[in-house]
Amino acid sequence: MNPVAQHGRILVVDDQPVNLRVVTSLLERQGYEVVGAGNGDEALARYRESAPDLVLLDMIMPGMDGFDVLKALQTLPPPVAPVVFVTAAQDRDMLLRAFDAGVVDYVTKPFLPEELLARVNTHMGLKLARDRLARVASEREELVNLVAHDLKNPLSSVLFASELLLSDNCKPERVPHYFTLIRESAQDALGYIREYLESREGAAAPRTDTSAGLADALDWLLRRYSMQLEARGIRVVTVPPPPGARVAIDERVLRQVAENLVSNALKYAPDCELTLAVRTGAPGYWQLIVADRGPGIPAAQQRLLFKPFTRLQDGNDGISSGLGLALAKQIIAKAGGQLWYETREGGGAKFVIELPEATTCIPAMPVAAGK
């Protein structure tokens, strides 16, 4: 294991070159990465270049003293690395002032190497532990957001179909379709949950041989959303791909992104026309297009469209992109593609998913003996 990566990075600030060399040598022998600075201005410059995990700061220096440097550090974007003062001063009031100013500890000069290392190890361990906890909290929040968003569409389909089954206007010939919709939506929801659990536990290695048929994706969208689209007065026009058109992405992931775009049309473009089309894109790429005749997005707000938790204003009601479009863009980018928005000629919105064409390997035919 690389000891530098394990122990972290320390900024040592001292106006005495001899002290700087001694402390640097001592810490580097313990596996720490050390950056030195001979004065306050240099210390701030080194800190801005790359924030350390800990600062060993001389209290008494010409020009900017340790208090001035500490005050300047506290104006930088948080979190500020913990600061340990190194000082020859034994004045109790000055040390109390140092703690009030925000230092976490102090070491007196001349110091014992064992004492300096003990204090550094303690505060470095606390800092790295806080960093790990912050990463875990961030990952958990991201996971909750992902699961909540991806369950929204299948659960909305379950609710839609079940409400129609319970209504007095339910047509008997459509009952089997509603039951199928409920079953498939529930399977999708469970599939998303299993994928997240496996990714968290490391149970499944990422696959690189997945592909999705574009004709199958269009058929699935029509089958899944035909009733909702009809209920919203949305007329669907499809432009299917040529036979065998496939893209390099998992089938469920492509459906997940495409249904997010269709669900946006359901919310914001009722009583309009929706086009689902496939066409060739850049060389070696296919495009899946979801275009509607709704109000579209004003040009001034399009740059915010793929930012998470953004609510765009259309003059009457907010158009929330939530996590959906931001996540969809990230998902497509991870597959080597792009997702973008275009203002549709004649009015409306157009989303374009461009993905690399799936490559298939044809196994070699066996050669008979003697041929």
C-alpha cells in the first residue's frame, strides 16, 4: 500500500529553514506527503493550490504571523483543514487566544519528535475519519435520490393501471392489458432495487457486452405508455429503425432514460403530438428522439435543464427537472453517448439520445479436418 495515500498531506509553515527541513524529514519518514512554506503568503498560495489534510503552523513569524494566516485560511471555502500551532511561546493567554481563534492543538518548541508525531497522527486520523463519514453520508444520500427517482415511473404506472381497474368506466377488453402493465412495472421496480443493492454490495461486476435493440425499445415504450398517452390526449407518431439496429447500452437502462423523457411529455405536453423516432447520428451512432408539440423550454432557461433539483418557470407553472434529466444525461454519458435538448421547429421540445452502435462478434466457423 502506498503510505502517502494512506496517511495524507500536511502543510508545514515555518520561517526558519532549519525547522522546516527537520519537521519535513520527520513527517516524510512516517509516510506523510509534506508541503513546506517559509512565510504566510507562501502558505496561503500552497493551500490554494491543493488543500492539505492538516496544517502545522508556526505561531510567531515576521510579516503575517500564525494568527493572521489562520484568519486568512478561515475565509477560504470550507471545510478548512485543522491547524496545529507550533510555538516557542509559553504564555497561557496567548495559547487560549489560539484555541479561540480555531486551532485544534499546539506543540511547543523545542519539541520532542515523539510528541509531534503523536499529535499529528491523532488529528490526521480524526480528519480522515470525518472525511470518510462525509463520503458515506453523501453516497447514501445519492443512493436514496437515485432509488426514489427510478421507482417513480414504474410506481406511477402501477397506480394509473390500478385506478383504471377500479373505475366504473373500465373496459373489459383492456383489463388484461392493465394487469400486464401492473406486473411489468412492479418487475421493473424490483429490478432497479436489485441493481442498486448489487452495485452497493459489489455482487455484480459491470458488464461491457450489453446491447439494446432500438425497435424493442420503441415497442416497449408504446406498450407501457399507450394508455397514459391516450388518457392525456397525446397522439403518437413513430419512426422505427431499420431491422437489427442496436446500441451499446443495457436494455433496461435505455428504457429507464427513454421513459423519463416520455413521462415529461405526459406532464407538460397534453393534447399534443408526440414523436418517437430513430435515425442515424454521427458515424457509428444511432439517435433515439423524443419530441413533442408542447410549450418547449425558453432559450434563456435551457442551460439549467440538466442541472439536478432545478425548477424552470414557463410563465404559468414550474417545470421541474428534478433529478431525472440530470441523471439521464449522466447515464448516457457513461455509456459513451450524449443526451441533449433542441427547440423543435414549429414549436415544442425535442430530446435526442445518441448512443454508439453495438458491435457484435461473429464466432469463427470450425474448419473440418483435411480442408
